[in-house]
Amino acid sequence: MFFELGFGALLALLAVLLLSAFRILREYERGVVFQLGRFWRVKGPGLVLLIPGIQQMVRVDLRTIVLDVPPQDVITRDNVSVKVNAVLYFRVLDPQKAIIQVEDFLMATSQLAQTTLRAVLGKHELDELLAERERLNLDIRQVLDAQTDAWGIKVANVEIKHVDLNESMIRAIARQAEAERERRAKVIHAEGELQASEKLMQAAEMLSRQSGAMQLRYMQTLGSIAGDKSSTIVFPLPIEMLKGFVDK
């Protein structure tokens, strides 16, 4: 009886060990296998057989990970304090490095993204931060990608989500924009006056060279004045035309 119980327990133990030796990895998963504590190989996807008690496996997800970078206090190069948050897209390319080279690659990437965000944006002025986000996104991505390469991680994209300003800075930017619009309006008006004066100067020179053109322009002006019935028109006459009446 005792022998039968012992044999049954042994079979149950063998069955448990046999079942624990099998692992199934999905298409987007890889298993980093350690044998007696040392790295052995990367296995998967599909069915993976492990030696119980001798081999251990760590699963690694190869899909793109979306990481939200919390708001960071950034002081721009022109000494403006803003809060900036971003979103980071990355994936694991080398499971071996991601497990062996860093303790927690998710936490490490998050912390690195926060410090890099403050460091890169602090080198630029507020106007660049508001108007040139695509270039800043590229700069941040390149810095992160270079530093995470040793961890087997590829940073695909970085997007700045929000740039929060305090109320006083928002009012200052509004006043600056209004002043800029007024300046442009004055410049456009001045350019129009300059072009009009140049055209008038050209017309005066042309009329001065052609006496007939001056008379034609004179008659056109009289015609336009005559269209207004409330106007009193005084026709100036040359002195030569009045000499005949005076002599008589």
C-alpha cells in the first residue's frame, strides 16, 4: 500500500515536471533562456521545451510599446518656465540585451525619456518649442535611440503632446502677436504708398513729355467732375485765348 502511494506520488511529480517543461510563445514573444544562471539562447515563437530546475525562461514582448512621458518642468533658453509632456513609441529588437544589460528596460526607458526631454528642450527658445515641434521631436528621438541601442531597444518615434504656459506668459504672447500684426499692417501700407508714389512719378514724367497727353488727361478729369451735378465747375482758360477779346 505504501509502495503504491509512493509510486503514485512519483508519477504525479513527474507529470508536473513534464508539464512545466513546456512553454508556448506567441508570434510576438521571445523567450530568453538561462541555463544554470547563464544565458543560453533566445527561443520562440511556438513550443519551447525547458529542462526543469536547470533552465529558466524570461518572456519578452516584441510589439511596439507606447509610453506616456509625464509632464516635465522645462526652462527654455530664454528663461521661460513651461510644462511639457510627450509620448514615446519603441520596441525591443534584441531580447538578450533588453534582459541582461538593464534591470527593467521599461522603467529605464521612461526615466531616460524624461531627462532627455528636459535636456533637449532646454537648449531651445520658447518660439522654437511652439513652432518647430517636428524638428524637436526628431532631435529627442535621435538622442534616445542612440542611448537605448545598448539595451537592444529601437525608439521609433517621439511626439510632444502639450506645452502648458502660465496665464501671464499667455497674455504676453497675445500682446506680442498683436504687435506683430500691427507692424506687418504698417509695413504693407508703407509699401503700398511707396509703389503708388513711384507710379505717380512715372505718370507725371510721361505727361510732362507729351503735351497732348496732358490735355487729354485734363479733359478726362473734367468729364469725371461733370458727372457730379452738385459740383460747380470752373474752367481755367489759357491767357492766349483771352488776348483776342481784350484787343477788341
